[in-house]
Amino acid sequence: MTPDLTPKRSISYCKKGDVRFNLKIEGDKTSNLQIYLIFSFDGRRLRYYTGKRINLNQWDKSNQRVKSNADASLSLNGFLKSLANLVSSEYNNARAIGINPSVEYLREKLLAFNFRNNEDFLERFQEFMDRCKNEKAKGTIKKYRNTKSHLKNFAQYSGYKLDFDSINMKFEEKFKDYLINQKKQNDTTVAKNFKVLKVLMNYALNAGITKNMDFIKFKAREREGEIIFLSWDQLMKLYTCDKVTEPRHFIVRDIFCFGCFTGLRFSDIMNLKLENIRDGNIYITTIKNKKTSIIPFNKYSEKIVNKYMDGKTDGFLFPQISNLKMNIYLKELGVIAELNDKVTLIDFKGSQRYEESKVLHEVLTTHIARKTFITNALGRGMPSEVIMDITGHATHKVFERYYKIVDEQRKREMEKAFN
């Protein structure tokens, strides 16, 4: 047989050892240094930030790995090894099929690997949510779902690698910036997202998924604006309004006013059944915090209950309506009842304070009912301990702002009466 003397195309292959890891040293800084992957090939040089950081004294320069006595060294070194294997195999695979890989080609492969890491993190988040479904209220699971969605969008927008070890102070800064400047969230909403994240990280810590405790240092301040509520006169104006004609407005008024007279959340009102009503009291275990409360009737709440109990033998006390539709109809009802007082909405986004003037009927929502109950109960002399027992609040701290409101109301009433 005649040998094939056709010249063969030479193919160069790289080894895992051709990949190096270096720390980015900045001035005299020795902590929280970025770990970079360096890959020199075919006269080119790929420099890629791994998304990981380490202190200088925890880095083994000769082996280009994290020292074994450092926190999370096992997972960090495993991650670096995965990156080294990936860039080597992607380069070799490309050359084997006749592709001359560029720096950008290999960078894209690394980014895709990081995206898969994000998916792993989000899958763990989903597993955590699934575990909570039988223990947490639907509203809480919805908050978890929203935060998971924000994290996914943040990773896609910023290119930040999500894993349990990368939830660090750099992440806090970038995620907070994304929520405020891209999603236009106020400080309170940002704080709620970070609360959910802390719950997830605590779960991962206790489950042995991570040893990373940086999240404990995260600070997201809740700064609520002014409390919007109905004064007693405004509540009576709505409760006794004789211009209501539509059946939906009658139902919405009764449900909303019932919340104003009992302090119950909308979800708990919708969940009330006939068996919850007996001996002149409401016996209820709340959906949000599973607290059992006994709420005595007053003449207003009792009148509303009797209206809906009449002729019923079982089932929910009130006709079922979604929170969304309830809020839409509430605003219509506010127009009918001429709730035209001006209110000031105050909001905080990062360092910025925003004020906006609105008409009361424009901002009516189901949550205002609970605030109306607390404010008027305090103003009419009900002890805070009794209010807390009814509303399920665990500490007096939440009442600080309400005391201020009540004091201002008393001052206005004094001036009106004597000046």
C-alpha cells in the first residue's frame, strides 16, 4: 500500500496547566481581591474575571489556588478547576474541528458556563420555595417568587455570576443599584427583596450548601412614607354615603369598612367563614403569621356581619373578590363618597426623597383599612396592647409613627375647639 504523503495540518493542544489564576493587586489592598483566569494561546491572551474574590493571605501563589484552611476553599477551588477544565477543553475541541478560537469565542463559552451556574442557584431557590409552600402564606411565596425573578433578570442584565459564594458585598452594591436605578424600586421594596434573600441564604447556610456569611452584613433600610388612613369623619362619610347604587360598590364598601372596624387584613376577611363567628366575637387564625386572635364585635362590624350572615348556613362570609378588583372598585367608591381631601405621598429611593400630592380617593387600597383601624383605635383611647392583640403585631415599634399621627390630630382638634 502506498503511504499517504499528503502534508498533515498541525494541531496544537493546550493542557490544563496552561491556564493560570492571578489576583488583581490594587495598591496596598490585601483583602477582597479579584481572582482572574489567564489563558495565553496562539499569540493571544484571555484575561477573565472569575467573579470570585479572596484575601491575599488566603491565596497559595505557587499553586494558584485558595489555601485549604480558608473558608469555602473546597467550593472555590472546585469552581476554579471547573473553569480551567472548561477553557482547555473548549480550546482543544475548537482546534480539533478546524476552528481557530478567538479570545471572544472563549469568553462567550465562559459566560455561558456562568449562566448555567446562575441557573443552578435559581434552581436551589426554587427548591427552597417548594419546601416552604406548606408552611408559608401565599403572599409570602409570591414575594419569594418576585425576588427570584429580580435575581434572574439582574444576572442577565449585569452579567454577574450567581452562586451561593458570590452573594457578597459587591453583589449587595450591584443588586441594590439595579433595583433602585433599573427597576425604580423604593427603599422599602428594595429592603423586602433583601429580606427574602437573607431568608434563602440562612436556609443554605443551615443546610450546609454554603459557608458564606457575607449576607449577614447586608443593609437595606426600610423607609416608609406617610401613613395614609381615613380619619373617623372620613370613614363615617364613606360608611354612610347614600349615593352608592351599584351592587359591587355596596359589597366593596362593606368589606373595606369591616377591615376599618376590625383591623383584619384583606386576605383574612376574604377567608372568614361562618364558623369563625360566634358569641359576639371573630375567632381567626391569620394567614400571614398563623396567629390566633379573638376580635370582639363593635356595633359597626356586627351590623356588617349580620347583613351577610342572614340566611347563610355555610361557606365564606363575604362574596369573593380579588385584591386587584377590590382596589379598582375602592377608588370608584371614593369618588362617589367624595373623599377629595389632599394627601401627600412621600417616597425614598436611595438618597432621594420624593413627594407627590394626590386626592384621597386616588390612593385607596385594601391595606389602608388596617391603618385606619390602628390610627382611630389609638385616637379613641384603645390601649396599644389591646390593638396589638387584635392586629397580631409583636412589638410596640410599629406604633411609633401612629402615636405621632394621633398626637398631631389631638393638637389640631384642640386648636379647632379653642382657637
